[in-house]
Amino acid sequence: MNKILFFTFLIFSTKIHSQNTIKGTVSDSIGTVPFATILLKDGNNTIKQYTSTNENGFYKILLKNNAEILFLEVTNLTHEPKTISLKDYVSKNNEVIIDIKLSGRVTKLKEVIVEKKIPIVTKKDTLVYNPESFKDGSERVIEDLLKKLPGIKVEDNGEIKFKGKPIKKMLLDGDDLFDANYTIGSKNINVDMIDKIQGIENFEENSLLKGIRDSDKVALNLVLKKGKTDFSGNATLGFGVENRYYGNLTGILVNSKIKGFGIASYNNVGQNNTPYDFDSQVLSLENLKNRNLNTQSLINEGNFNSEIDDSFHRLNNNFYSSLNFLNKVYKNSNVRLNFGYYDDKLQRINKSNSVITLENETFEVNEINNQIKTPQLYDLKVQFSNKEKKNFHWEYLGKLFYNKTNFNDSSINNTLLQDNTVDSENLNLNQFVNSTYKISENKALVTSLHHVSSKSPQTLLTNPGTTIDSFNNLIASQQNSEFSKDYFNVNASYYLSKNKFKYGIHSSYFINENRLNSKLLDESNQILNNDFVNNNLYKITNFNINPIIVFNTEKYSFKLGINAIYNSVYFKESSSKKENNNLFFTPKLALKYRFDKKNSTTFSYDYNQMLPDEDKTFTGVVQTSYRGFISNELSLEYLKTHSYNLTYNYNDFFNLTQLSVNLNHNYRPNNYFYNTIINQDITIFNRFYGNIGNKDYGLSISGETYFHPFRTTFQLNSNFNLSFDNNIINSSEIREIKNENLFLNFTARRGIKKIVVVENKTSFINNNFTVIKENLKNNFQSLSNQTKIVLKKNERFNANVIGNFICPNLKVNNNYFFLESEINYTSKNKKITYSLIGKNLTNNKSFFMSSVTNFSNNTSSHNLIERYVMLKVTFGF
């Protein structure tokens, strides 16, 4: 034995006798392994030196005595230990480089394998989340889980943000099945089907442009569990008292050529599992993405907003179905089909009181609205993507959207009782063709054609009509309005990547033609007069060239772009027309500095000049509701904005800690302002252009951390906004308005012995409006607290109780407590789950809210879904 050790030592010493350092990285099948222990041992298994890998899996040891060290051993709690003989390695330049690959540690107990999984793993530009590390048993769909993952935030409209940025796509096993309407998947795919969730930075959806085009976009990829990738689904049936129903059928199909997801659902319990939103002013993701390409609607379709969750107040009768299908028709080409159908009936009783306080008068406006809204829509998308050639790809995307809505409102405006009806339609045809030619490894050319045609006719009927001017006997009875749009765009972009620089030259030519036809009729079906008629054409012809340069290093990067824009504007109405041509430049700058892997800061500056939207160009008065009217003073001046943004980010996902601080400032030397005429019967808004500077400042702080001594995760979301605006009320002088808005949300979440999870969320809102020089002030404060307790006895049984305390106005003793609960039991074969659900168990019948503006204090109330208990049965297949 001694001879063997002697010869081993002799061989080793002849190879590295002059070597001083051993270094390398430790990794596994997922990525690098941080904080692994490195041991250097002699032939008697005695530890001579040791160290550990850093957060990036790197280690380095300066040797003290080469002659005694024969073996290197790596140990880690989550991996199998590994021993390496140093005799197999040769020193170069006094260094031995040893990269080590580890295998996951498994423990076998009675034929059950238990594997320790790390909650979050970093792999280049991708964060890999292990969902099992964040579940508490109350999750049903993907969205429920995403709300609990560090670095991911889900907005009210379902929009998902990763590291503060809206995601570009939500992929399913790497494929884009849902396009912009990814909430179809996030709100409906069963959470148990997901193996991992990947957050991707620097996401590039065009494979030919990887490494050539600079991308700061982010995306999510849902990795499905193996064995769930042929066909599976869920069916849920629910019945509750009184007369509450819930039905949901989902299916998912995934194989080497096909991906498909379908859903059919019906409920009258306030749930909205769709991408569409007809009960609030929150834009859906599809409308948010295409809001500049869709025609606008001028006539209001009711108020269904609330400060509380939809499941408490949304009196609906909703049917929704969606089919999403992707087929790889050739080796590298696919066709995608998305079809959606939505039908609903929304009901609401609103009551409101507004105290209007002006410099010389104070009066009240009281309203009661009994509303019924029945939207129906069809949504069809077809995409064909051809990627058969290695250096040339092209795709076609066509979208057809049709929506028809009927709205009925029995209103009391102070003492006037009216029946109001709004019929609205929206038809939108959107076609897009683009191609990418990869010239070489560092050059590419992208071209596209884009055409949009849309229109949105509306009719408002009021009975009896609304009196505009009793002296001149002007009574409005019927408002007809139709916006139409025709948009055509040709775009070409050239990309070049060289060393650490990336260059892009973008050129675009588009024509945007908007028309508005409207007329307001009296009770005899005659036009009131020419002041209530619009017949406008607003046409913009644009050509622009935008060169961009990007420089990236490990420490810092910058991006600079200057857009040269030439606009030709033509506006025509019945009696006049205006034309102007302008050439101008708009620069953009972004700087980023990375202190290390965890800390970074970004500064950006944008200067924009924009023509007014079409809803700010018509001059004839349009009736928007039974008491509301709107018009504009025509101006085709450019709206200018200077925007500054400074952000600091700290991300330590290994320790489940992150922090984001953002400062922003916008200055507008000119803008549109409101000249408002308001009395007890009607409100008239007239927008006017003014060379009056207004500005706003914002500070937002968000972050979360896991504090081990308390075994608790703490989360903070807060923002403070200070803005200065101007308006005119009832022929006053121009009033300068100061608005301060503070929002705080603090969440604490703790698991107790893996059986109980307690989560508490507290939110506070403070609004201050001050009319400078008039000594008029309005203040509003609200507070809410939600406590959620989840009991998870085992994989088959879990229960939760949620209590919501809400104080809509801290100045008024009018508080609410909402209680809801859910109990779930799963059969042994995990095929059937039984759920007992209780909503609004404290049986609140109505909810009062408060708000303020710069000239009014408002209180309002609406009815709620009354208490019910529901039994649900879910079948898996």
C-alpha cells in the first residue's frame, strides 16, 4: 500500500510540482451550483485545505503544500458527493483547471425517491422556477401560482410582468400558442400540469436575429410535466344556492407536431376567465397592444367598476369558449389558429352623490342607475410561419374581431327618470406580413406590411330626451356616432452586429386615415343644429428613419436612437380644411450599469412629439351618456413630452430577495385641457389645446425577501405620484391643480410546519387634490386588509379561509368585512376533486365607495352577489 501511495505521489508531484492554484466551476444538469464545499485531501483522507463555490459556481484555492494533496472532493446537500484524483490533471502556467459536474442527490425509502429541488436556478438569461417550492395548495390555475413567484407580478387585467417588464410572450413548451391573448392560458391551464416555469430575459422571438438584434424583451415559458403531454384535461361542475352555477371544461393536447388548448365555460358567480373585460375601464391585453390601431368609442356603456374583487360584485351570466391550435405542417413551419367566442349579461344597480364645490357655488348631483349590459364577440386569428430556409423566414398573421354590445340603463338624474339604450358594434380586420433575410452571421434585413381596417358605429337613445338648453328648447333624444379607420404601413429594418456594438436602421412609411360621422337628433328625429354634427376626415401620412446604436459589455451598456420624422397632415370637416407638413427629430437614450450580478441601475430619456388622437379633433358636440357631452376646440399642434426615468434593481433569487426603486418625471410644455360646464342636469366637457406646461413626478418601490429567523416572506409594493395639471370649471379662470397620490401594499406570508400557510395583505391609499390660489382642497383615504389561512394536511386535503376588512373612507365609519372559504378533497387516484366553496358568508348586500376630484367629493354604492355556498366536482382525464 505504501508503495502505491509513493508512486501516486511521485506521478502527481512530477505533473504539478510548480503549480500554485486549483480553480474551476461546479455545475449540474440545470446550471452552476453555488456554495458547494470543495475539500482537498491527502492519501489518508485527511482534509488539508477547503473552500466553497461562489454564487456563480466558481471556486479557487491557493495551494499551501502540493506534496500532500492527492484528491479533490465536492460536497453539497442537494447533490451526490464527487471525488476526483488530481493525478489526472496537468498544470499550465501554475494553474490546474478542474470543472466538475454533479448529479442530484436522491434518497430511496421503501421504493419512494425523494429529491431535493432548488426553488430557483439561474441559467444564463433564464430563471427556472420550481413550482412545488411555492405552492400552498390553494392554486388552481397558472395565474394563481405566478402571483407567488419572486420577480413576477400579475396586473389587474391579467398582464404578466417579469422583473418589472411586461412579458412579450407566454410560451407553452417553447411554442407561442396564445399570441397577445396569453391570459387564455394563464387563467385556465391547470397548475398541476406545469413542471417548471422559465423567466427569459433578452428574449428574441425571431431566431434569425439572435445575436444580431438587441433585445431587452422578456418572456415566460411553461414547461409541461412529462406524461402530461399527450392529451389531458379537466371538467368542473358546480351548483350553489341560490341558483349559482359554474361549469368549466378544458383540454390540452401536446405532441411532436401539435399543440392545442381548448376551453368552454359558463358561470354566474362573477368569475372572468377570459381575455376580455366589459365591466371596467381596464384595457385587455389585446386592446392594450393595439389601442392605436383600433377605432375609438365615444358613447359610454355604463359603470361596472368596483374596489373589491369581481367575485363579490360582478353579477354576470357568462359563456366563453376558445380553441387554440398550433400544427407543425412542415419540419420548420407551423400554422396557428385562435378562435374565441364570448357572451355575457352584466347587471348592476349604482347610486351616487357628488358634492360639487367651486369658488362661488356648491351644489349636489344625485344619480341612480339600473344597468344591464349584454356584450357578444367573435375573435379569430390565423398565423402561418414559414422557416424552411436557414437564412429566410416569413409569416402571415390575420385577425378578425367583431363585437356587438347592447346596454340598457334606467336612470334617475336628480329627479328626472329616463330609459337609456346604447347599441354598439366594433369590427376590426388586422393583417400583417413580415419577412427576415439573414445576410450573414452578423447582418439581417427585416421587412413588413401591415394593414388595419376598422369601424365602431354607436347609437344612444334617451327617453325622455335630455334638456340641453331649456330657453332654446334644445332636447337631445338620439345620438348617432361612427368612427372608422384605415391604416397601412410599410416597414424595413437593417441590423448589423459587430464586436460589442449592435446597429439598426429602421424606416417606415404609413398612412392613417380616420373618419368620424355623428349627429345628435331631437325628439322629432331632426338634427338639433350644426353644432351637434361631425363629418370629419383626419389623415396622417408619415415617413420616418430611425438609426439606433447599442453597445454592451458585462459592466455597462448604452442605447442611442434618433428618429427623423416627416408628417403630412390633412384635416377636413364640413365647412373647412387644414393642412400642414413638418420635419422634426426625436432622440432616445438609455444607459445601464451593472455593479455586479445582482445590482444594476438604468437611466433613460425620451423626447416625443405626437399629433393628437382622433378623439381630440372633432368640434361638433357628441352626447356620451344621458347627462354627458363632449367636444373639442380644433388644434393640430404636436404634443411634446420629455420623459426621464431612473431605476435601481437588486435581484438575489438564490436568497429569494429582490428590490426595485424607480424615479420618473414627465414634462409637457403643451397639452389638451378640459373646460368643464357642470350643473345639476348635464355635464359638458370641452377639450382645448394650450401652451401651458404641466408635469408629474413618480416614485415606486417594490421588493420582497425571505427572512429566515421568522420563516416569513415579506413583500412591499408602493408608489407615490405628484402631478400638476390645469382646467377650467364653469367659465372660471384657468385653475392649476396639484394632485398627490400615495399607494402602499405590504404582504407577509409564512408557512408553519408545512401544514398551515398564513398570508396577510394590507393596502393604504391617500389622495390629495389642491386647487392652487383658490384654497380648495379635497382629501380621500382608504384602508383594506386581507388575511388568508391555508391548511394543507396532505396532498389530498386542503382548505382555506379568506377574510377581507375594507374601510372605503377613513373619514367615515362605514367598514366592511367579507368572509369566504374553500375546502378541497381529492380521491386516492387523484382523478376527482370535491370542493365546497362559500362566498360573501357575511352576506353584505351593497358596497359604498368614496372618491375625490379637484372639484367634487363623491360617494357611490352598488349591489353585490349575495351569500352563496357551492359544491364543485372536478374530474381529471
